[in-house]
Amino acid sequence: MNEPAWRPITDFPDTRRKQYLEMLRLWYPDTYKALITHSERLPAIEIQILSPRKVQARYSGGQPWNLFPSAEALQSLRADMQQALAKRPPLYFLAGPGYGPELDLTFQLVRNVPETVVLVVERDPLVVLLSLCLHDWPEVQISSGDWAPYFEDGAIVFALGDPVENALADAVQNHALYLAGSGSIQGVFGSSAADDATRGVYIEALKNTLRFRKTLQQEAINHQKKFVEDLNKRPERPTHVWSSGADVAYVDTPILQAMHRGLAAAGLQCTFTHLPSGRTYKYVHQAGLVDANPDTLLFINTPTRGYIPQGNFHRLVWVTDDPNNRIYAGHNERYADDEQVFYADPSYEPVLIEQGARRPRPLPPFALLEREGRFRPELNHPLVYVGIVKNLEPHLAPLNAKDRDSLAEMAFQAREQGTGTLGLQRLWEERGITRTLADAAPMICRALGRVFTDEKAAVPYLTYIYDTFVRRLELVRALLPLGLHVYGTRDWQRVLGDTYADRCHGFLGYDELPDVYRSADIVINIHSLQLPVSLNIRDFDVLRSGGCMLADPVAGMTGETILPGRDCETAVSASEFADKAAALLADPTRRQALAMQGQRTVLERHLPEHRAGMILSAFEETD
């Protein structure tokens, strides 16, 4: 009898594998990059299915290896599982499950214990990919890092990565609120001796992840149901504001903390939960909310219901970035009727309404920095620019001159029309996208850490990134002969070359910014397409610090905000920037007058306290 033919594994159904890789591509690009190396090996793997329980694999032309364990090993594993699940533990986990039969067995046995959460840990990415090619498990939730839905009635998680350092800790800590009730743990391992030898390490790691308070409120465990019921009636106006943020969030966390300072000055109680950069941030986020018991949530850019699904709260969201960014990133939550949405740039309002915001209101940017800068001679450069740049040069090879010109033209039109990044999609629809640009844009975006499966989203985003890179680089190069120094990422030195290595400095923390702004003769500010009409935070921070600012103009510069000629100077082209900078460098009296008046304007109108008043006024108008 002829043996079944060997078939390339890519001939088998790959729906689950594609979904899995797409999830990683969108949410965890670093993990995806590691996995894709294994994925590239798949076409070289052949499968021979001798029976439902005997499958062999090999690299093309190589020696086969058995994917499934023996019948004796599976029988022993079944006995272990039955014994463990008879105790109905809150957590049951299977380590090193292999290529599928162990999971098939698990699915059979856990149907009678829906209250048990099952954690499956596999550290070999190739095993995961082969398993998903060979089986169709609709019940499986695949978790990498912290991605996975909450579990209501028990579920199975397929965690990927090193069993102790990554997968086990990530998956368990992500669901710590659900698992920390009794702390009962039951471990069952795969059929190999190596799996059994790791038992102690797994158990110890698991216990360490459950070291949190074992008396966590059950109401927090089940989406804070009782916590919600116990809340007093929400006051008509905010009284206690809560937010959370990680210190690594360079922009969002300082914004939230500054808004808390302003609201506290207005008489509100404010609680900020600092999130760790490690795996426990979701636990800290939820526990911080429960402990604070606020009546008001304040978030940046993201609907609060995406993170706090229930609760009788005032819900405040300030949108400071292109609101379509959330959609492109795969976060499709709409704003709810009870969320008060504020926007930094007037161009955002129509899109926010489309996304569910009922009555969005303007909330302009303001100064985040709390103090005036100190003059420090070592920071007294003629000109300073603080900002990042992504070096696009290595990634632009697929683009021809025509496509580059098109990117520049679209960006110019979006700026002239005041539509910014939001208007780029419409402009490209009117113009049409060349095939070469449609093919290249997703690849370039992926290399820059943003994944788009739709060219309609990739091309506008590339236009924005390209425009930012070209404009900043053009202006910086025009000002280098006048003594410009740059603070930001290492890409500045890569694009400017060794000649200006001593002009490129590292990234700055917020505590260092005031002295840099105050000590420079002139601070350069360059606006991006993301805020096409509004001023940005740096406009106010430079003036708050006592610096003299030279910036490109935006429509938001008025007598009520920052007025060119009174608070700062403006220029449009690179040559005009160079001319204005040279004139200001030759006129210290003029520089001092601009800096003093600009600082006075910010202190009188554009501090967190002023924006807090706008927030509270919005509630009074609503009531």
C-alpha cells in the first residue's frame, strides 16, 4: 500500500495562521518580526499525514520527525489532566503542548469545568505555527505579550515565548484580577521528560505572578460590577479626577499630569496612577482605579470605555493626535454618549462626530512645563531645535522621483487647505495612487513600525512622515551654518553626517527642557501636518520657559493665542528662516522683548489652570 504523499505545509488551510500573524503585525510588531523568520521557514516544511494521530514533518528532502506523541504518552497525560481538573481549580495550565493532540485532549476534558481558565504555554514559535496549520481550534485565544480578551466563563490561551520570562508572566499577569481569588494552582505538563523537569520553575514563576493582594475585590474581578453598584450617584460636576500613565509615554503622561495640576488648582481632587513599563501595568491600572474610587476619568486620545467598560463616571477625553490614528492602529471603539470629548485642533471635529462624539469641544494646547528656565552658559547655543526625525533615506529606494514629488505636493496641498493629515486621504482619492507607490508605501510604513493592510491608509501616513522628514531636515540644514544645535533621536546624526556630530545631542526629559529653551538665543519650532490649524505644546513651552521662538506660522496664531511679531517671529521657507534667524541673532534687544512678552502671554492665558476652567465650563454648559 502506498504511503500518503508528502505535502508542503503551505498547502494546508492557513486561516488561523494568517489571523495570528495579522494580530501580531498590528499589535506586537517586535514579536511579529521574530516570528516572521520562522514563518519564512514554513514553505520548506513538508507534512505526511499517516492517520489523525500520526503526522510526520520534514524539511524538504530531510529526515522526518514525528509531530504527535505516542498513544501511551497521551494516555498518561489524560490521567494527569483528569486528576487535576477534578479539583476544579481556577487556573490549569499545560506546558510544552507540542503540535496538537495534547490540545485536542484538553478541549475534550475542560468542557465540564467552564469556570477554569486554561493556560497553554509554548515557547517555540515554529511549534505554534505548525499547530495552527494542522488544526482548527476556534475556541483558542492566542496571546502574545498582553493581548487577550477578558475571560468570563473560562477559556484557553495559547501563550508564545519563553515560558518563564515572557509567556507565563504575561498571560497570568494580564488576567491576575481573575486568578488571584484563591490562588489555587494546578500544573500539568506535556509528555516529555524535559517538560516535567521544568515543573518547579513554572510553578514558582506562576506563584510570583500571583503575589498581589489575594483579597482583591471580586467586583473588580468581574468588570467591577459590584464596584459600579456601590458608587454613589455621580455628582453633576467632576470632583475627583483619575488618570493613569507610564513614564515612558513621553507625551501623553506629561499632558495628563499637567491637566491634573490645573484641575487641582480649580479645587478638584486628582489621583494619578503611575503604570510600570513591565508586564503588570494592566493590573496596576485596574487596581489604581478601584483604590481611587473617582467620579471622573480623564484620558488622552482613546475612548475611556475601551479601558473602563462600566462605571458611573464623568468621562473626559482630550484628542491631541489625528483621530484616525486610532482606527489605523486597529482600535475601533467609538465614543459613547456619556463621553465628553475635547479636541486640540479644530479640523478634528467632523471626524470625532463620525466616531460617535456627541458634542466635541475645543481645548487648545497649553504649556506643560512648570517653571521658567535657568540660563546655563553650556547650553547657550545660537539656535536650538528640539524634535525627532525618522531617517527615511534607507527606506525610500523603492520610490521614483515622480512618487516623491507626489508626496511633497499632497503634503503642500493639505497644509495650504488647513486639512492636515485628515485631508490627505481625500486628496489622494482625487489624485489617484500610482501602482509603484501603492506597493511601496505599506513596506516603508512597516519598516517604520506602522503596519497597514490597506494602501488607502498607508499612502497618507507615508505622506505625513515624508513631509515631516523633508521639512525638518531642510530647515535644520539651512540653519546649521548659523550655529544650530539639535536635540533628539540618533537619526539626526545619521542624516546630518559626521561633520555636525558635535551639534547633535541626545533626547531631553521634561525637566531639562526649560533650561535648554531659556539658554539658547533662538529656539526653532516646526509644526507638523497632524495639527494643521492649532498651535502645538512646544509653542507654549518655549515661551513659558523664557525662550525666544522662531516658528513656521499656523492659522491658530492670533491675538488671543500667540501673535507673530508680539510673542515670537515666524518664517515659511528655509531661506526665510535663515534670514529671520540671522536678523534676530544680530538684535539681542529684539530677542529679549519677544521672549518677555511671549512668556507674559502664556502665563496670563495658556497654563493648565486656564484649560481646567474650559473643561469645567463645558460641564456647566452641558448641565
